[in-house]
Amino acid sequence: MTAVTRIADILDMLCRIAIGAVFAVLIASVAIQVYARTFTASSPIWTEELARFMLLYMAAIGAGLSLRSGDLVNVDIIQDAMSERLAWWMRLVSTILTAGLAALMIAPAWRFTSIGAMQTSPSLRWSMDMIHASVLVLAITLLVFSLLRAIGMLTGTDDGRAQFAEEE
């Protein structure tokens, strides 16, 4: 196992743990919301806001994982019609373009995040820079996972194909 593969596996595990934690908060928030709407006169308004924030972070953290696992949009019908060598080059170019797009998103995402420092969320009273940072997290995870894939392809440890999780 190469260093790039090890790094990708560690980042994969960390992102999965983070998504699990975010999902647990989302479940708790929605459970409180459902319970309150069912058994009390009204539900706490902060539960809806927290659920929205958690959904943003689930998407942001999951973008890189989706690239790695093949759950991100992937059109293989064209690649399947090409020779393996040409298909490899197509995957490499698309991975590099994805990394480039993610890199281009970082500066505007940083500006967007810094704008949030001047705002607070209505019910939770959280600084919105923490919420706006989800866009920055999305760009960074997408950049890191696409760079790791490109490096893996160039070093011969990765063929650029999606790494589907084995079903149990």
C-alpha cells in the first residue's frame, strides 16, 4: 500500500466519521422536531435551522467521498466504448479538471465564509461563517480527493475508476 493510498484511506475514514457525527446530530434534531410536533403545541424553531445546517455539511463532507466511491455523477458509457488506454486518459483529464474546478472554488468560498462573520443565524445565534464554511469544506474535500486520485493514477496505484464499497 502506497503513501497516497494510505492518506486517501485515512481521509476517507475521517470524512465517514464526520458524516456519521453530522448525521447523528441531524437525526437528533429531526427526532426532537417530530416529538414536539406530535406531543406538544409547537416544536423548537432551532431544530429546523440545525437540520438545514447539518444537511449542508453532509453534502460538503460527502463530495470528496462521492468522487472516490463513484456516487458522484460519472458517465462511463463513453469510456466503455473507448480503448482502455484512452479511457484511462479521459479519467485522468476529468480528475484534473475536477481538481482545477475545486481549486478555483476555494478563493470565492473563503470570501463567502468571511462574509458570514458579520451575520448570525436567527434562532441558534451561531456565527454564519461556520455555516458558510460548508462551501469551503466542499471545495477542499473535492480538491483533495481528486488530487489523490490523479496522483494515484500517475504513480500507477489507481486506475481512476470509482472504488465502490463491497457489499456485505
